[in-house]
Amino acid sequence: MRIRDLEDAIEKALTPFIEDIVITKDGISGQLLEEGKWIKGRFEKNIRIDQPTHGVGQTHAHVYGRKGDEHVVVNVDGSASHKSKGRLHDKDADALREIGFNIPNDNIVECEQIEALPSLLLG
């Protein structure tokens, strides 16, 4: 590598880059799009940690399988998110526990459906 090439590489490494994207419809207002953080489970970067959308919900993890398909989505408290359910691989569950997720000992993430309660109308 030539010295000039090395200087260019160092300059590019130190140059700040944009990680957030602002999407605007009307050209006046905008919305911040924050991509999730990828961590290693049983594969390199097979777990994406996302923050709650629009301030609603919990921090959650999208866990992807061997073929890149979404296996399960789990909230930080260990409950299911996005109506998914399944059993986490031991390495995926351990990786989530290391960053503070409350994963059950059996690694099973369940989605419980709550039936609509009858309404009481007072007149």
C-alpha cells in the first residue's frame, strides 16, 4: 500500500457518516428512522435489537434462523412480540440474557392471546 492510499484510508475511517435517516413527506416535518443494533447469537449478526416504535411497546429482539428467516421476536421482559412464538436456540437465548433480556430457562417465547372483555354500558 502506498503512503497516499494509507492516508486516504485513515481519512475515510475518521470521516463521520450519517447513521440516521430523516424521511419527510411534506418537506417541512420529518421522522427519524433508527435501525436496530445487530448482535451475535448462534450466527454472526443473527439478532437485531430494536427500540419501541413511536414510544409504544418494549425494546425487542428479532432472532433470525440459519436461512435468514425470522424465527421469533421477543420483548426484553421475555414475552413474545409481533405475535410470534417459538423456542430460542441456547446460544441465542444466552446472548439475549447477557444484554439484559429476561428469557425463560426453557427458552420458550410464548404469545398469549387475550380475549376481548365484554363492555358494560352505563346509561
